[in-house]
Amino acid sequence: MFKYKILWIFCYLLPMVWSDCILQFPNNMEHVPEWKTRIGKSWFKVPYITRGLLMKEGETFEGYCATKFNFEENRKCFYTIDYEDCNEASLSSDIENITATCVNGFLEYDGEIISPHNALSCNDVEWSVNQWEIIEINENENWCKDEHQIFMLNTKNLKPNRTLAYICYDLNEFSLQAIKYKTIHHQGDKANSNKSMPVTLSDLPATSSLSGEVKFLNRGFLHIQNELLQIQLEHISDTNAWLKLANYEYENIIQSGPYLKYFKQYHELLDILWWHNLRVTNWPRFLNALEQHTKIENTYEVHMGTLGEVHVPLWTNPNEMKYLEIENDFVNGTAPQYIWTYLESSDGKNPDLYVFAYNSPYAEFFNYNDVRFCHDICDNIAWLKDARSTFNFANFGVIFCCTLDSLKDSPYLQKLPQRVTNHRMMYQKENVSIPPPSSPSPPLAIENLKTNLKFKALESLNKIKEFLKKK
């Protein structure tokens, strides 16, 4: 008798279960469409909290993809309890909105059955590099030198398209000079102010009309690979053992933030030569502090770039310095002496601040004031309290903080992007006065001997290839 009851319950529940549908979500949150359902007279957004959502018979959900739906894995199929039969025809890939309805246990769209084995997802966001055509330059845009070019990093398959950042680029040397972007945060509900909402692409500013796409910068190979770089450094360290400390590597200038994965879409365009110790120790400590500082409140427009060239002491005479030059596919380049960030407060809650990181293992060869060329105020920055204890450790990369006023007498000022505003310290390139040094310290003495003081890594890249074959 008990077996018959179980069988009766099973037969009763099977049609009910079979009539339900599962709306599956993709693993990658970025590919999840915006789903909404109607309850009574109102539409409600469906939250993305599980891998799937149970739909009742006859229930309808509306979905939207800003990048259009991806139906490549959803073929026209016919299903029965015993088998499925699919042909090669695909649903249209040019669809932003669909209405999915649960019919007899299957999801239907426009009379077609959607495969239950695949999650409905959106296409990937596509990115591009576009030249910024300045019609009228105002004082707030004057942050890139005239001989350099400004490019926009944008999406190209969204409505509206979004701007990730602007970069100042030297096309003569194929090198990044500076990048400008904004910090983004979401304020959580007032009941729990410590909980912030995740950022999305819609938080990025809408882009203006796009100019021509610069495809070779978007996908081209702009420098040699790190394996070849290490071979170069190993080769030239045979003549100068101090170069055994020069563990440099090409990596993205953007090392953290909610949009880090999007910055990585730009391949080698945003790569710079990092000293490994700085990139993995003190710089992350600074970035983590900045991220916590801007997580709930405090917003900045961030300028980030490189400055100067690394000075390498000679093994035979450590008081004599030369520049480290890397032989590249396009043009030879030098490792930057500093990585810098300029934090310009967007909400007026914080003073503007320059943060410099010494991108070299040779800090101990110079005087304190030669490395830190301004009055260091990192100890006065409250949000750096938990990070700044290691900023003076040369093995981790020296980091120091400057106000704009403290830089006004520094010879490095003219090498930084111009910032001309009405309510901050104003300076113009032609008006910068560089005080003559009374007794040149090693870095300043080298400034006068800049020409012909460079290491040659190898005579040509052909020698590198020959060296690789021997290995």
C-alpha cells in the first residue's frame, strides 16, 4: 500500500515539475542579461543571486543585453522526454531585448525553443583605442604635452558607449606618458554604510562621438616579451654586476581597481617597465589604501604616469652612473625612474596630492634628497596610516608624497603633465624656473651628460634570437 502511495505522489508531482522551466545564468556576471518580471501591474528586476531561476508554466521574463544576446550555443531544437533533435540554424545574433516564456517545460522566444543546457548570456564588451580630436582646448584639458597624442579607451558595442580612460602617448618612442581616469564607488544602503554595491560599466561616463579607431595600438605588439627582456638584462649584467638587481618586467601601469580587467583588454598599450620589488610590495600597499579610501566615499580624478630614467651605478666605480637602455622591436627605451600618481579630488573633500614611487633598486647610491625631491608628507595622510610604514624601505621601492606647492621649485616639475586650473597652483611650461644646482648630485650631474651615456643591451634583436637558439 505504501508503494502505491509513493507512486501516486510521484505521478502527481511529475507533471507539475515538468511544466516548470529553469532560466540559467552564465558563470561570468558580466555576461548576465538584465532580467525583469511582471508582478501585478509592476515590473521588478530579477536579482543575480543564484545560477538559475525557476519559472512557472506560462511565466514570462523580459531580458536586455546592451551588447546584444549571444545565441551561438543556442540552436533551434526539438525536444521530447526521450531525445532532442537540433539543426545547425542559429537564432539571430542582433538582438538586445527578448521575451522568454515557459511553455510546456521549455523556454520559448519568438516561437523558438531555447536550449535548456545553455545559459542565455550577453556578448563580450568590445573595446577600442580612438584618437581624441580636440576642437577647443580649455585649461582643464591641458595635461598632455603638445608633442604627444591623447587617445580615448572606449567601448564600441554598447548604447551608449563608455569611456574607460584617456592616455597621453608618445608615438615617436612608442611609450606611455600618462593616463587619466576616475575612481568609482557605489554607496550602499544607509542601514549598512560599510557595504558598497559592485560597480558596473554603466558607472563609467558616456563617451562623446568617436573618431577613427587606432587599431595597431589596440592589438599590436609594442614591446618585446619579458622572456627576451630577461635575456637582455642577464647578458649586460656580465659587464656590470649591479644589473643583477635590475629585475624589470613589462606590466600594465594599472595594477588595481574595479576596472582592472578592462584595462587589461588593451594588451601592451598600457605596459611600462616595472621594477618587480616595487610592483609587488610597496605599490600594492599604496593602491590598497587608496582603494579603501575611495570605496565608500572620496572620489578623485587620477593621473598616473612615468618620469625620468633609471640611473645604474658602474661596478668599477659606483659614483659614476649610466642609463639603462632596453633594445626593443620598434625603438630603444629606458626604464622609468619614477611611477607617479596625481590624485585630484573630485568632491572637494581632500587636498590634491602627488605620490611618487622610486622604480629602481639603486636608491641607496643617492642622497635622501636626490631620491625624494620634495618634502615628504605621507605621514600626514590619514588614509595611508596602515601602509606608509614600509615606504622608506629601499628594497620595496621608496614611496613619498608631495603637495603641488612643494614641487614648484623642483626640476622635475616641467617633466610632469601640466595642470592649469583657476583655483590651484598655476604654472606654465614656458614660465617654469629651474634653480641651477650649486654642487650637482649624481642624478643632476647625469642630466648634463644625458647623451652617449646608455647601456646597449645587444647589438640587435637578431643576436637575441641566436642566443635563444643556443639555449
